[in-house]
Amino acid sequence: MKDAYYFSHDANARHDPKIIKMISSYGMEGYGWYWVIIEMLREQDNYKLSISDQGDIDVIGSQTNSDPNTIQKYIDDCVKIFKLFKKSNKYLWSKSLLNRMKKMDEKREKGRKAAIKRHYGGYQNDAKGMPNRYQNDTLKEKKVKEKNEISDPPVLNIKEMKI
């Protein structure tokens, strides 16, 4: 399960020609079913809903508060006539939702990587795979020490000097 079920959608989705056609056949009840199914898709790890057996259709029927036979016909119409969903023998999905979630997941991943880089500063991992925040500091100190050893003039023994 995902930690947050947010997803973006157009505020004027009801004006989409595909949605208008669906509403003309199923009314606002069909519009409600559409959004329940979209929300169910969003909750899935792969954003695809299993429809491989009658039990899956029964669950969708339950979630939409409708008869499983009615919801099966609705899904078939949304795939074949209204082109709102796509399906295989096993899954139902929305191409639009997949595209939106791909963008959102990519943005979330970039943010996660940026947060790790900010937090750990790009430090390497130690032998146990845990970030070692001090590893680069140790390397910097070693380089500074080596540089100082090279650039410091040799210590002269005053007794050995001939004046």
C-alpha cells in the first residue's frame, strides 16, 4: 500500500468529450463510478486493478455500491465505447492516470534523491551500507595534512647552520 493516495486530476474533467458521452449513457451515477474506479486504481501499487475473476468485479461493485453485472457492463462500455479505460484479461487501467502518476512518481523520486544528497552531502557508504557522514571530512583532513607536510619548509637545526 502507498503512504499517500494523492493524485492530480483536471478540475474540468466533466467537460472531457469521453466523460460527456459516458454521462449521457450512465448519468451522474456513472460519473461517480468513474471516480471510484480511478481512486481504486490509484491505490494499487502498479495503478492497475485486477479484474481476473468474478470476485474482483464483485469488489468493484461493492465499492461503487452497484450490482456486479451492471458494473461489468459499465466497465466494458468505458473500455469499448467511451475509451476511458483499457483492459487485458487480468487488469483494468487508465492511460491518463498512468501518465499522471508517472510524472508524479518521477518528481517524488527526484525529490527523494535531492533530500538524500542534502542530508548526506553525497557521502559514500561505509562497509555496512550505512551512510558515513564523516568519511569525506576524514579524507579532507588527510589531504590538508598531506598538503601541509609538502608545503611546510623543512625544520632547520640552528646548531648545524653555519653563519
